[in-house]
Amino acid sequence: MSNFIQVDYNPFEEENTSRYFDTTEEQREIYTSIKIGGENASLAYNECVSLRLSGNCNLQALADACKKTIERHASLRSIFTEDGMQFSFADNVTTSIKIVDLKNLQSTDFKNQFDAIISTEVQTPFNLQSGNVIRFHIILQSPTETILVITAHHIVCDGWSIGIIMQDISKFYSAAIDNKKPELEKLNSFEDYIHHQQNRKANGDHSHTEKFWFDLFASHTPVVDMPVDNPRPAIRTFNAARADVTIPEETAKGIKQFGAKSGSSYVNTLFAAFEVFLNKITRQTDLVVGLPAAGQSASGMYQLVGHCVNILPIKTTIDEKITFADYLKQRRNAMFDALDNQEFTMGSLLARLPLQRDPGRIPLVPVVFNVDLGLTTGVEFKGLTYKFESYPRKFENFEMFVNATGMGDALNFECTYNTDLFNADVIQLRLQEFLTLLNEIINHPTKKLFELNILGAEENRMNEWNSSLWSMIKQNRLMHW
């Protein structure tokens, strides 16, 4: 059984929209991708997460908290023009908050119903011209188990924004339970972010940033050629699935400590390890890996909800004869330089690089490695505990998108991959290989990069068997000769 908590918004009243703004370069890149790739490309930007709330949840307070969060953040009321070049903020929003009562279902039936809701959410497109850019479901599993599902379009809501939205919902909810005013951080508006970008162009900072990236790729642009399991389609596709792996706590701690001893952050250490892993599976020493960077951090607007993320094309050349510690030290300055120049869009770089375009491939960065640690920091519901969960997209813009998530010493890898290129069992194997590499780095710090192993015990046995078989075949041929 389901019903709606109606919110008093009408998207069709013209007086409910403010003046129009030019979309940012980041937003136009998404819009262009959607126009070229169609509905599947748009669905690749559906972000769906949930908070599983345990305790006696006040449903009206929760619904009101969602409504007030939309009211607080104008980006969640964005209405885009048909060509995607401009947008406005509606005074009101178009969303109803759907309540789905599944309390009377057995566990198997509940799971089936819940999975169906999530599947529908990730596969239902947003109408960006109507102001409907975020959706909420409140699902009742039992009298003490409530699930809040949040689905938003990436053009107005990046990963950083998801964290802010969850924080604000929890603050509005807790204040209502205590009958108090919520203690909210000072708000940063998307208008401020637009003005920030305009000022950077006016004072020359943007030109300096663009020059950094153009100079980096002026002499050579590596093409990352991932080993695929199936023939590449002539035209790029977006069909995707996700495989997850939980990293043992001792491994996560070990990598963090290894980085600290080398003077490197946890993020940089994980990213450098992933670069080495790609070197192992592609056999390429020159690589480019995409690294999402949050514009909120770069601009100092930490309470900003919107699409502010840029994919940085991190270029590297790997010397396989050095240790990982030495490689990490080499990468430190390069990563600092990249992050110092993160307020830039990859589209502007692609427009000027003399790249040979292939309609079946993603230019420059087919592989992205993202780090979302501490996403739920500051999320606290009065009288409730919660568990955060993110849900796989059915469509993906990249060949492979690996997301490292976790809180404290917890670490998970979520690998979204193109199903027309990769098989599920091979992706699972790749994740285990990456885990093996992390343990090799921790346990054998003096090994050179070429000596680090990524194969598990079973794979090593198969390799030894194949080597023995090949040796027998060669000997047999020599005897006959």
C-alpha cells in the first residue's frame, strides 16, 4: 500500500520562477552528454541512496524535513531550458513524498517489493524542464524500521551534495522531535558558485588553470586500452551493473598507515595504488585516470548543493623498477598540482586536444577512481540509528567507475562497469586482484612495482598449470622434431 504526503507546490505557475542564469560548464557537459546519448545517458546520472532508520520514526516529521531541505537549497528546485543553456530556480518544487507501507509483508516479499522500487527509481528519468530533479520515498518495513530513499539527478546534486542533503534532513527531523529550531550551517547558494566562476574568468585564474592542463597533455596523450571480455560495440553504449567488495579492516588500516609514513593522504595512496593496478592489467606505463574533484572544497563553499564536480584527467608514467613508496612520493607533487588546478572542465580540454575520436570509446578517461569517505559525517537523527546504502545505476558513462566509500576504518569498493564490455565474473576477479595488490603493498614494501603480485592463490595455480602444460607441449614438439 502506498500514499503521498502532498506538498503545496505548483511548477506551472510562472510567478514561481526567478530570473534565469547561464548553466555552468559542468552542467552543460552533462546536458550535452544527455542530448547525444539519449535517455540511457540521462539515467547514468541518476543518483539513488537510502538511509535505513531504526527506531520509532515520526513519518510526518521526516516528510517535512525532506520538504524543508528542498526549500533550503535552490538547486533542488532547478528548471532547465530546453537547450540546457540556462536554468532558473522555482520558488516551489514539483515533488510529492511517497509513503509505501510494506509492514505486513514477509521478508522475501518485502525484499522483492523493495528491490522493484529501487529498480524503478534508478531507471525512471527526470524531466529537467519541469523542476522535478529529486524524489523521495519513505518505505515502512516494520513498526521500527523505516527506509528513506533519495533519488536525484547529478546535474543538480553531486556526491558532496548528497552528504549535505542527508545532514540537513537529519537536522530538520531532530529539531522537530525536540520542538526546536534546527541549528544549520551558513548556506552557500548556487548563485554564489556561478559568481565565483565568473570572477575566476575575469581575473585570469581560469586561463591559468586551463594552461596547466593543456601544457600537461601538449606533448603526449595516453590512450588507456582496458582489456575487455567482449567485442567493442561500434557505437558507445551505457548499459551497466555494479560489483562491490568490502576491504578487510586490517588492509584499510595498513594502506592508510603506509600512506601516512610516506607523507601521503589516504586518498592519494588509494589512487596511486589504483594507477599501479591499471598498469598491471593493461601493461601500459603511460596512463590517464579520472579523479572527481569537488568544487565545494575548491571554492570554500562547503554548504553548497549542486553539480560542482569536475573529472580531473590525472596523467602518469609508471617506472616499474621502483617501489610503491617511491612511486607514491613521486605522485605527491603531481596530485597537489592537479588539485590546485581542479576548477576546470574536461570538456574544454577535449575541445582543444588533437585526439582521434572513436564513437565506440570514451575519450581521454574511460576509467574513473572516486573516493567518497565520510559521506554521512554529521548525519544524526534524534532517537534513531541508521545505515547508509547507495544503489547501483543501470547505466554508466564510463567503461569503469570505481568508488571507494566508508567511514573510519571501513572501506568498500563499488565498481560500476559497462556490461557490453566486461563480464560480471571478470569484474569480481579484478576487484579481488586489486585487494591482493593492496596487501602486497603493505606486506612487501621493498618489492619493486613489477614484482608486486595481483593474482590470488587459485589464479597462481592456474598460471603454474598453464606454464607446465606449455612446457610439456614444447618438449613434445622438440622430441618429434
